[in-house]
Amino acid sequence: MDLNGKVVVVTGGSAGLGEQICYQAAKKGAIIVACARRTNLLEAVTNRCESLSGKPAYGFQLDVADPASVENVLNEIYTEVGTVDVLVNDAGFGAFEEFIHFDLTQAKKMFEVNILGMMYFTQKIAIEMVAAGHGHIINLSSMAGKMATAKSSVYSATKFAVIGFSNALRLELKPKNVFVTTVCPGPIDTNFFDKADPSGNYLAQIDAIVLKPEKLAREIVSKMGTATREINRPRVMEVAARIYQLFPQVGDYLAGNLFDFK
């Protein structure tokens, strides 16, 4: 897709991977709509996007877990910006803790943000994409949705759900010329781990496989407008996830020994 002048909506666009996706798409001339809960960060993101693209950029406060917030933001997008060409569902959070100690109130919130809110936001935009006859939906899952490890039970469950949802949605929307891509990254060097692992030990122990958000964002943007089924990174974890599915006992060994440092 030639992104010049195309409208790209990114949830979770105020920081981390979402922020970098905004910048990489802006470099291609896209009109960026960054949505996030933290409005104090959105202005800097939209200002930089305008500088990179030479086009207007928009920032809207969005809580995907709140249907009223979703409705308000969508009304603003369609009124102020126009039809959405690409939707990137990046909003989400995680927490690593043994399930027997996990606060199920937080588990409920994680499902509301990571999957239910994303589904609600996606449905509203997908309806408009189908009417327009084109579009691309990119859902951020995780390698945790393919290969669960200890202390990631709730987070992995939400990301398993994202993969299942995306796989079915891809088949439903393909005949309508709307693409669906699932992105399954391993650990990324972002502020995600400020909440998921406050100790800061996890990233340090797996430094060799930690992804850089700028590089991953560049790859995601390069696939916009193409019928790309999945993006799985890093490659070593993609291989491990395939082994996990084909040889479950070997997969349990990999998940329990090589990739579990939480």
C-alpha cells in the first residue's frame, strides 16, 4: 500500500511499539491517528508525526475497555479525519505472577483491555472498511500466545484469544478485501515491562533476544496493505513456538527452561 495520505489509526500510540509504528507510518506520508489513555504523551507524538509526514496528525484519549470511550473516539475520527485505511490494535498490558497469587480483578481488566475492548473497537472500524471495500487490521498478540511460560497464565490467555480471534476474522474479511495480520513479538525493549515486571530483571536476563521497537515497527509498517498472515519475531522464538506445537514435550522444556526468566 502507498501510505501517502492514508489514515492509520494506532491504539496504544502514546509510547512503546505503538508510538514507533506511528512514526514509521508517518515517514511514509500517512495521516496518523494516535489513541491512548495518556493524553499528556499524545501531543508530542502527533507533533513529531506531523513533522515526519508533512500532514496533519491527531491524538485522541481512548480507553478501549470503556465502550463509551470507544464510541466517542470513533465519532471524532470519522468527523474530523475520515475513513480508516489501517487499524493497528496495540493497546494492552501484562503482569507476570504465579496464577495462585494473581489478583483476578486485574485479570478481568486485562481481558477487557487486551481482547474485549480490542474486539469492540475492531468491529466498529471493520464495518466501515467492508463498506469502503478495503482496509487492513493489524492485531498485536505475543509469542506468549503461542508458547506460554510460567507466571504468564493470564497474559498468555489474552494473547491466545487475540490469535484465535484474528485467525477467524482474517477468513471472514478476506472475501471483502479487508486484510487481517497478527503480530506475535517476543519481549520488546519498551515500558511494557515497567508494569509487567517491576523488578527489571526479566529484560536483563534475556537481552540477546529482546526486540527493538523501531525495527519491529518498520517491518509492521512495510506490510501495511498486504495480505500478510503473521509477523513472528524474533526468529528463534518463532522456531521454538513451532516446536512447541509439533512436539509438546520438547516445547514444555523450551518454555520452562530456555525462555522462562520471569
